[in-house]
Amino acid sequence: MPVSAESAIGSREALLQVYRQVRRQTEDICGPLTIEDHCVQPIEDVSPPKWHLGHVTWFFEQVILAQFQRGYEVYHPLFFYLFNSYYLSFGERWNRPLRGALSRPTVNEVNEYRHAIDERFERFINEVNEKDWPAVRGLTILGLNHEQQHQELLVTDIKHILATSPLNPVYRERTGEVPRGCVPEQFVGFEGGLVEIGANGSGFSYDNEQPRHKTYLSDFKLANRLVTCGEFLEFMHDGGYDDPNLWLSDGWDWKTAEQCSRPWYWHDEDGKWKIMTLSGLRDLDPDEPVSHISYYEAYAYARWRGKRLPTEIEWEVAALRSEGTPAAGNFLEDMLLHPRPTGPKTADTPEILQLLGDVWEWTASAYLLYPGYIRQPGALGEYNGKFMNNQMVLRGGSCVTPRSHLRLTYRNFFQPEKRWQFSGFRLAEDP
Amino acid sequence: MPVSAESAIGSREALLQVYRQVRRQTEDICGPLTIEDHCVQPIEDVSPPKWHLGHVTWFFEQVILAQFQRGYEVYHPLFFYLFNSYYLSFGERWNRPLRGALSRPTVNEVNEYRHAIDERFERFINEVNEKDWPAVRGLTILGLNHEQQHQELLVTDIKHILATSPLNPVYRERTGEVPRGCVPEQFVGFEGGLVEIGANGSGFSYDNEQPRHKTYLSDFKLANRLVTCGEFLEFMHDGGYDDPNLWLSDGWDWKTAEQCSRPWYWHDEDGKWKIMTLSGLRDLDPDEPVSHISYYEAYAYARWRGKRLPTEIEWEVAALRSEGTPAAGNFLEDMLLHPRPTGPKTADTPEILQLLGDVWEWTASAYLLYPGYIRQPGALGEYNGKFMNNQMVLRGGSCVTPRSHLRLTYRNFFQPEKRWQFSGFRLAEDP
Amino acid sequence: MPVSAESAIGSREALLQVYRQVRRQTEDICGPLTIEDHCVQPIEDVSPPKWHLGHVTWFFEQVILAQFQRGYEVYHPLFFYLFNSYYLSFGERWNRPLRGALSRPTVNEVNEYRHAIDERFERFINEVNEKDWPAVRGLTILGLNHEQQHQELLVTDIKHILATSPLNPVYRERTGEVPRGCVPEQFVGFEGGLVEIGANGSGFSYDNEQPRHKTYLSDFKLANRLVTCGEFLEFMHDGGYDDPNLWLSDGWDWKTAEQCSRPWYWHDEDGKWKIMTLSGLRDLDPDEPVSHISYYEAYAYARWRGKRLPTEIEWEVAALRSEGTPAAGNFLEDMLLHPRPTGPKTADTPEILQLLGDVWEWTASAYLLYPGYIRQPGALGEYNGKFMNNQMVLRGGSCVTPRSHLRLTYRNFFQPEKRWQFSGFRLAEDP
Amino acid sequence: MPVSAESAIGSREALLQVYRQVRRQTEDICGPLTIEDHCVQPIEDVSPPKWHLGHVTWFFEQVILAQFQRGYEVYHPLFFYLFNSYYLSFGERWNRPLRGALSRPTVNEVNEYRHAIDERFERFINEVNEKDWPAVRGLTILGLNHEQQHQELLVTDIKHILATSPLNPVYRERTGEVPRGCVPEQFVGFEGGLVEIGANGSGFSYDNEQPRHKTYLSDFKLANRLVTCGEFLEFMHDGGYDDPNLWLSDGWDWKTAEQCSRPWYWHDEDGKWKIMTLSGLRDLDPDEPVSHISYYEAYAYARWRGKRLPTEIEWEVAALRSEGTPAAGNFLEDMLLHPRPTGPKTADTPEILQLLGDVWEWTASAYLLYPGYIRQPGALGEYNGKFMNNQMVLRGGSCVTPRSHLRLTYRNFFQPEKRWQFSGFRLAEDP
């Protein structure tokens, strides 16, 4: 049952069923990890898996139990400090870049915390009075979406942690078949005009997707699929990383300072390209979508091609009209854990592909409020709104997004230089 | 004659007249400076006036003379290196943070450079063939607009340079009368719908204002005037700088790192607020618009008031409907060099005030391409487009913008933490 | 059998006995650790215990097995890269600040590495030919001293790792009795003249202790014991941290930048001083020697008292004349893991106390070559000599130095700002 | 009359004569500068000449007039703040890295300050009572030595300022003849034993040269001249900058971070070495002493040669025995402003050359207190003592040291990475 299918989660037992399923999925993700893998933080963006396990639990304890259960006794006062991420309303918190500096609490202690809160939470849900129930239900659904977001971060952080070791350890062996080849790139035309985008309030959505609102759009064309590794290689061979005319000014400075000349996780082994994946190091497949790309690189590629990135409005309109559903995409539950080539063109190939899953698609839109946005009161007002500057919107989910977590109106966002997520892009152009 | 009134500049002599006037205005701005004032660079954002004098001259030499005059001999090969700002297409350039590290060329040598190029330029304009004339004319008008932009930067950089010295030197004594008091803040309603914004191609405009395009707008309300120093003081007294709930996350980090607790140029002298101006240090006037404010501070103030910042679309629509013209605003030529209080409400007070001049107004809009934008080829493609990330749009010009430089469609842009420009804001709200 | 009693280690079996004992001691130190404690690196100076375990093993493999055993097959080629510390002669190495970024190899894998090398090493020692035996024997003794150095670092790094967690975990419960009180401070006179210091070549010593050489010394006085926590508190209460006149210029800048106002591991809990130890957080004992002090703090305290720090020559001369032996000191094997008060003065109290063990004593001597020093060829020339700038000498060993590792001529050295070692000091003065 | 010939400066008039001469020499140094040259600060180590002019004047005002003249009225209260260098006892001071950020006071205003203080100072000296006279006389001599130190810094800072501009301006045209060729390097033996070094109290000396004291020295050999540019080039051609075995560990890190591969002011113009001097850019002369070298580079060169740097004791003993006097060296007054080749060996060539003048010689000695040192009370205690860590001693003066400022016991000191002074070295070895 999709976590966002809010209306279907009416009863306490239904809620607890979803709760158990989401919580279990988190633990399943950590299943293949060693204790050591739970602890380290190779870069500031990456959190130790141990911290994720604690933080998503903290959310239920701090935001629900501590607010709604009478006389609630905190599990451990320091955990409120250690596992708060960025909610300044809840007080001081442990310094983010030092999450990997803590050997204690141990992984075991964090898992004990998880189980203790699960037990308390189930008891509480069965006991909560009718007056609080709607609020508690809403916050629980929020907490589950929050945990799903962290499931994606867990996987990308694990990827980074494992790839940091020159031993190139495998998280999960590759299984199943992956299509070979990919359909030719084509640009599909869409008609503009007055359109509506944003969440309409049926089912769960984040505040930043709301309200549904009108906007005006010119006609546009959108590529039928994601840009591939092979296409990106051509850009590299053509000197794309060395031509300042293709880059944003900040992008050029970033690239120069980072000495960046390829997507992350790509290795040049004596002229042969390898790629580090969650299934270990292997040959680069030119047909799979390029990933772990910054906005700056996507922008430069688009300029090199004489195209541009789509806006998030264009993306959402195209997605709505294509009637895609997450069911069709390559998501976390498929356990491929890597973007997938389209395979060759066949009679059944849809007009537009890979909108959902595979990689988050950088758009040309800055992450800003929708017109008419109303900020939630209290700590939850910190959930999304306070990040609205210097970030770009990404759309569509990735191969490590939980399927039930995604919506067509979903807005992800990162700073333009970030690359540790499964981030890629498709091209757009004016007609 | 407004520099942007392109159509009026038909003949070579008309062009040269505007050229001489703009060039003279630059030198007039440097009139009150000592040699020493021309040389220093207290922060990276600020360029030494000497550098500005050279750079705007370089533009005419590099972009026009060196491209269009046959057999042109460069004035000094190193000046092409020293006075290039950020045009990577023109090759290597002197490192920006080290502009203030150069004692040579001297101020005299730079002024000699100016005069030599002026002479060459006048001769060239009178000689240029008919085939090149349209391009040369267009680039000259661009170069003059470019120089006007630097006139504003010159004044703000001079302000910063003088204010760095604890001796608080005066650039120009305050003359003339300034109104006392200010009209009460009121929110003026505007009707939304399909609107058009952007430059329509008559007269000069930058590429980033183009093309004129349709967009959809909800109804909105806009404050009738700018936020004042007195109002901002209330925010400070109410602990606005210490409440993380009011701030963007990046803003809070910025404020904390900078230990920022007041607008720039404000000094607390034993509990009494002073303000450093181009006319020296004086008492703060609570009725004048607050200035030298970052986007982060404007955002926090708006949240504190339960309001928001307007989008650039809202601002432009309001400005168009209010039929304001730069003639009415407080601009560089007024030589007040400081934002001006509205004065008390009278029978003649317009419904909406201070849209033009006084201070640049932060908007809630990120600096991005307009739909349908076409980038110019060559080096001029670097003029605006490559800065389109992590910056916010400001509108309306300031008390140190040359009057003839401004248009209602003009888009200024800065990173959200910048404060050395005359930047303030007005509030907006949903109806 | 002291590792440095080189002459006693004649036979292969004798060597292997010492080898086994030292190797076991390292593993005993890690006994109380969780897997997590082995992995983290809260500051750059601290290495994860896992890394120490690998590095000391690498030394035997790289420096002995790989050089002397014919056809030796490396255990794992990447381990040579991951576990090299700073020997540039042996090629590239993993970046020090990222030692804590590696979850793999796991603790188990590192311990397997240890045991495999131990096995290979024992076999090799029994097989090595007579020609190589003297060199191998010498390098083995060096390798064991090297491992003992890392035993001390292991304990201090573990202390830092555990103390980083606000949970204040205990490494080992305090056992046994500790004396209360301390003898009054007195200054003991020593006569100067021509003296000899340095290692005389009997028994093992590092190159930096050699050669034994003459030097001239004025008469001096040395405090009979270490400075205590109680005495240091007086300095703090008297504003010692706020008086620039007491500090070295670099020290003042360091103190200001670090916002340092107390020894490391001291906590002010509502006006009551607590100290974090390897046995957890407890009340500060004013009679125990102050520790985890930078050279800058020791220098400032000495100036506040109108005294000075002793030179390393003075220290060594005093130690030689006092005929102290490590047997009498508080060392690692005593498992107190903390400096110990002298206890009250009794009839048997020696004239001078605490020269050996308890805390490393900062001296006023820069870490430089002794006259006549001859650098060893090859990689071992990198062992000590290349660190001879910007470091000060410390003498006497600490409560976590292995007893058999110390000599009266032993020269330890750290940058003046380092505080994570057990570093304290005693005062000196001119007569 | 040498400023340090203290005994010769008995009368007030004699003192004023020296005062006038030293003050004039400072102004003469600034004679060839433009206003612009007085103002900039290309790196933190370099102070704008304008600042030096103010600071040496401040010393006389703050340390003498303000302390000894009754009812003294400060010239300008802010000048006490702006022109204090590092005397924390005298209160807050302007931030050193921002000395180049101040356009005001102007050069003219600073020179007016100089002249006003000169006038006040002369009047005061003629009026000072007998009781204060000895102290005033002593502080004046200190102030003059202080100003002479800044004369050297002025010249080296001017060199850096001019060399920062790619225009390579000339400070003073080279005049006169410079010898060609240089004597072969030879090592001169010196006998060790008990020796005395340090200032004996006749004539002026700094506290850090005192007291004269005994020390023991082994026999040693010292090179008869400085290392030349040609010799240093051989080190470079032999890969000296790329062999970590030659470098101190900190030196290697410094070299790598700075991407340093040659002495400062050397330029490789298409394979031909040029050197920037105070007389502009010219061909490198292989016979002149290498200069603008860090301690790290000197150390690496010595290791490459299988030699070492001398200690400061060895240097002083050799200088004493060679009976060299500053009269023979290449100093500021010679106005060569660059180190000079020895010229070819002749019958009259002394056994040991270039000990005085030409370049400061890095020694292997850390800058530390002499045994028996007594710190001066008050602010003057900050003059030297507080810099005694992480610096190495240099001896012998340079081509821009005022001749009368130098003594054989003079101890200069810099951090091992500094290169903007005229710093070179000679080799030593054990017999």
C-alpha cells in the first residue's frame, strides 16, 4: 500500500501495518552492512547509516510520542541531541560534520533504540485518544515519508561509503537481466498554455508541492529519454570540461577547484572506463543513463548540445500528460540499484521514457515557494521551506527511491554542485 | 539623452555626444578621491576605482577597436590582461582578489590610458565604414551601459573603501533638504491574470530582460513603500537576528558565521545608532529606507512581519501599472547618494512610492533565464547568462544608479549574502 | 624483558618471545573496544585503532618480510598503500585525514592480517640466513619499539574517541588505590658545567637520541614534582588565559582561535570541575598532575609563576643524577591510565619525583638534531629526522607509555599546540 | 656614527643628530615611490610603506612622548590604534592583514604626522629632565634601532610590491660595477671547545642577544662563501624539488601546497632564467648568492649536497674569529640592493667571505632564549621574546640592512617558510 495513499490508511491497524512495513524496509537496507559500514562519514554530505537509523526513530519519538503521550519519559536525553538533524526549534544538535566521529552509541544500541520506540509507538497508537488521533495519524504519515526519504539517502550514503574504500566492496551482487541498447533520442513536442501544477490535496504531499496553482507555459519539446553515459562521453571527448563558454561561471570555478573531469564514480583504468556501483566496479555501459552529475555538468552538456534543461513545470506537465506511474519505473524495490538502459526501440516503446525512477532529473528551476504557499507552524515549518535558496529542483525519483514515496508533483532539491545522489538529466528545447 | 533611448542615437555625432557624457560622468565620480582612494580593495567584492577606470576603457578597446579597426595596435598588451574582468573568451585575466595588490599602473597611467582610448575611439567612430557601423553602434551603446553599471559600482565601492577607515572620511558633504517623516505602510492590491513582462525590443535592453513573454500571475498586494530603518530596528529589538525560525537555513548559517546583527554601515555608539554614509557618519534616520541588507535579512524580516517578498513579476507588473518613470526617483544625478524618506503623506502622495531609485529591492525570484531566451554568440554571451545560479533578482535601481541607465524591465542580481550595494526591500502579501 | 635491553635479545627464540609479548600487548589494549571504537577519527591527529593495528603490522611486512624474504608475496597490495603512515620512500599512501573514512577493510580483516603476518614472521625468523640475521634482528627491535610507540598512541587515541561521545563511555574502570595529597613544590639545585647527554649506544635507542655528546650547562634549579591541576586552576582563576603578556604570540593567537580556556578533557559543570578520563567522567583531583596541556599553556603558566620550563639538557642531567628508573614510574603496565598524585611528603619521599611516567614533560628545547647526528640511509632515515622543525621536545614518558619502551635519553616531540597526548610539565628557574 | 655605538651618543645633541639621520634615511628609502606604491599590501607579510612610516613614528610617540612628557596630548587618538604593530600591552590594534585596506590616512597625512612628531620629539629631548634622561636616551636608541629594522622591511616590502605588478617596475637603476665570477667553495675548519657567544653589554644590543654565555662546541667546518644561484640551479636540475627524501616533512607539505619549484622572484622565460630585482627584471647571474629562499629549501639543498646548515653558535664563533666587520659587507648604504658575487679568487681573497651583508643566512638553530635571559618588564618585553617558537635564526644581515644596525651577535628570525626577505645560506659539515 503506497505510503502516500493517505486515504487508504484509515484505521489504527492500517497505519501500524504501513508503519511496520516502512520500518522493516529501512532495516532491510542495512542488512548487508558490516558494523564498520554503519559508522563512517567520508564526506560531510554523507551520514553514517547508524545515524540515519537513529534519526528516523528520533522523529517518531520527538515529534509524536514526546508531544502527544502524557508523561512521556524520554528514552535517552542525549539521543534527542545526537539524532536531531536540523530542527532548530527542538534545540541544540550534534554538529553534522562530526556524525562520523561518534563510536558510541554503538550500532546495537541504536537498534535497541529503534525497537524500544517501535514498541512504545505501537502501544501509543492503540491508546491515543480520538481528539489527538487525526494529528497523530497525519504526523505518522509524515514520519513514514520522512523515513522513506532517508531510505534513499541511506542507499546513496552506503554507496559512497563503500566506494571510498579502494577495495571496492560489493553491497549486493547484480541479479537479473538488464536491457542492452537504447532508443534514439527524439524530441517530443508539448503544447503550452495555461496549466495547473502542484499537489491538489488528495493523498499525502509535502508542503513544498502545494498549493496546486495555475501557471502559463510556452510550447516546448522534451527529449524522449535520459542522456546516456555514451553521449556524455562524447561531450568529454570533445573537450566539454575544458571550454569555459559552456559553463556557468560558478560551475567553471567549481569544476576547476574540484579538478572535476568526469561523473562521480567513473574511473579511467588505462583508457578504459569503469564505473563503481552498488554491485562493485564494472565496465561502463554507454547505454545506461549518466548519473552522479552536478547541475553544472548537466548545464554545460546541454549548452554543448545547443539545447537546455527543462523547467520543473515543463517536466510536470509532460509527466501528467504521459500518464506515467511509478509502477513502470526502476525504483528501490526493483533492487537493481542502478539506472537502466531503455533497451532498443520496439513497437511498444512509449513515446516518452524514464520519466520516473532511474535518476533524479535536474531541472532549470530554482527551488522556491509555489505562489500561495502557507508555511506550517512550529518545527514542521522547518521541514522544507527554509532550504529555499541556492538549490535547484530535481524531478522524477531514482532507482533507489521507494516506489510508494514518489508522486508526479514531488520536488526534490539540491545545491548545483552536489553529485552523491543518483542525479542525471534529460534535454529540452524551444520548438 | 538617456543612454537606453537607443533610437535617438542615430548619427555618429549623436553617439559620440553620449559617449563623452558617460565617460565624463565616470571621471566626475572619481573627482573627490585621493590617489590612495583609487588603489585599495578592502574586500574581494570591491574593486579599486583605478581598476574600474581601466576596465570600462578596456571594454571599448578590446570589444570594439581591437575587433573592428584594421591593423589596430594594442595600447599596452598587459592592460588586456589586467583589466579584463571575467570574459574567459578574451583569455587569461588578473586574479580578482588581487586587484588591490597592484600599485602599478598608477592612477595617472590609467587616466592616460582612458584619454588615449577616447581619442582613438572618436577617430575610429568617424572613420568606421558603413558595413561595420550598425555593429559598432550597438556595441558602443552596450559599452556605455556597461560603463554606467560600473558607475554605480564605483560609488558603492568608494563608499566601502572610505567606510573601512576608522577616520570616517566624507566623499561629498550632504547638501539640500531631505524630507522628514514617512507615509504609513499600506498594501495596495493588484489584480492577476495573464500578463506580459520583459523587454519588448524598443530601445536598449540587456539579453537577460528578453524576450518579452507571457506569464500567469495570481492577485497580490504590494507595500506602498520601502521598509524603513525604524521598522527594521523594531525587528532587531524583537530579537529577529536570534530567532532561527525566521531565517532561511543558509541565512542562519551566514548570520552566525558573520556574527551579523545589524545592517552594514550601522554603528552602535553607546546605545545610539549611527550610520556611515557617503557624507560621513551621522545619526540614523528611522524614516529612511533600510539599505545594505542581504536577501537573508530581508527574508527574515518579511517572515517576522508575516509577509513575504514580491516576485520580480509582481514588481514589474506593479511598476508598469503605476506608470512610474525614473524621472521621479532618487538617482545618482540627484547627488544625494543615499536613500530618501518619503516625507509625510499629503494629498498628492501617489498610491505607491519609491519603486524607482533609492534602493535596489530584493525579490523572491531567483535569477534565471526568461523562457525563449537566446544567448548571444561570442564573448558577449558571457555578459549575463553565465551568472544564472545562486543569485536573486533585485529591481528598481538605487540612489547611485545613473538615471538614464534604468528601465522597468531591468534585472539586477546578487548572491543572497551580498550587502555592499544599496539593497533594501518592500513587502508583499497574498490577498 | 625490556625491549630496549637489546643485548639480552640474542637468539631467534628470545627475539620471538619479545615479539609475541609486544604484539599481544597491542591486542590487549584493543580488548575493551567495540568494533565501532576501532573505526572513527574525530580529529586528524587521532587514527582509528583499526589503522594502528594494520600499520604496525605493515611495518614488519614492508620493512622486513618484503625486503629480506626471497620471493615474498605481498599479503594484499592495497594494504601497503592503506597502512603506510608517512614513509614517502615506500610510495604513495592513503590520505591521513581520511583514515576514519574507510569502513573496509573491517576490524576482522585487519586482525586476520595481523595473524597472517605474525605467522609468516615467525616462520621467517626461524629461517633467515646468518648473513641477514643481524639486520633483521635490528629491524625487528626497531619494529617492536615502533609498535610500542603506537601502543601509547592507541591509548591516547582511544581516550579521545571515547571522550568525543557525550555519553562519556568508560574504557576501563578505575581499580586500586591512588594516593591523596601531594608534596609541596620545591626547587632542587643542580650544578652545571660540561656534561654529556644522549644515547651511548649500549642498548636500543632512536637515531634522534644519538650521538652522546658534550654540552655546557649553567647551574639550574628544577621543581621536585609536576605542576598539579590545583595549581593550574589558580592560574585560571587569576585570569591567566586572558593576559596576553603571559603568552607567546603564536600561543595567544592559537588560544584565541581555539577559544581555549582550560586543559583538554576538563568540563565545567555548573561551576564544578569534572575531568574525562579513560575511566569515565569524574571530579577533578587538584593534587594530580595537570595533563593534556599545550606547550603554549605550559609556557604561559611558567611566566605567570615567574619561572620557566627546563631545557631537555637540564631534564636529562637531573634525571641521570637522580638515578631514577622507569621501574619507579606510573606507566602503561600499571593500568592506572592517568597521572597520579605524589601523595603527602613522608620520610622516604625522594628529593625529586615524577620524572618518569605520569605525563610527558614539555621542555624549552626545540626538536633539532644533536651535534654529530648521522641520518640513516633509506626509508628509516624518515623515521625521526624529517620532523625536526616547529616541534618542542618532551621528556620522561607518561602513564600510557610502555615501561620497557622508555629511556632517560628518550626524546618525544610535538607541535606546541598539541594536547591530545598526556602532556604536562614541571618548572625550572635560574639559581 | 653607528646607531649601536651607544657609548658615543652621550649628549642630547648627539642623540638628535643620530635621530635625524635615521629618520631621514627612512624618508630617502621612500623617495622613489609613487603614492600608489605606499598603499598596497599584496600579501599579509608585506606592510604598505605608508604604514611603516606611521608605525616607526608611533613608536616614538607612544613609547617615549606619551610616557615621559607631562600632559602630553596625543596627535590623533586613532593613530595609536592604526599604527600599533603587535604590542598588546598598548591595547587594541588594527588588523594586520587589513593594513592595505586603508586609503586614509593618506600618504601626506602620514608624512605630516612624521614631521609633527619629529618636531615634538626634538623639543622634548631638549627639555627632558635629568631623572628621565637615561631612560629616554635608552628608549630613543631602541626606537632608532627599531626604525632601522623597519628600513630593511620597507625595502623588502617595496620589492615585493613592485614585483607583484606584471609591469616589473624599477625602484632604482643599477649603477656601478659588480664583480663577475666567484671563488670556489671550500670548507674552512674551526676548532671547538668551550666558547662564549652573545652580547656582552658594551654598546646597544637587543634582549634576545643577551646574556653573553658559555657554550660547548665540537669542531666544525664552514663554507667559505654563500651558496650561489648557479649551484642552486644544479639542485633544481637534479630534481631536488621532487625528491621527498631531501625535505623536512613540513617542508615537503609546504612545497607541495605552494607548488614551489624555484626561489622567489625567479622567472622561467622560455627556458631562460630571469630574476626580478629592485632594478627590474634581468638575466640571472649564476655567481651571485641565491636569495629569497625558505629554510625548507636551504635544508633540502644541504641534504642534497650531503652537508648541513651551521648552527648560530658556529656562525657566531666563525664570525668572531674571522674578525669581519660590517664595514666590509654589502649593506643598504651601498645601494646595490642585491647580493653580490664574490668575484674570482685573488691573492687577497680572505679565507672566509660574505659573512656580513648580502643575504641573511639561515642557521640550523631554532629561535629560543639564551640561558640566563631576563625579560624586560612592560611592553618592551613583547619586543622579541614572545616570538620564540616555530622560528629559525638567521645571521649576518643583508644587502638591505643598514650597516650601523648590524652586530656579530645579531639574531634575526623567521618562520621556516618565509621567503620575502633576502634570505640565503652557506653550508657547514662535521670534520
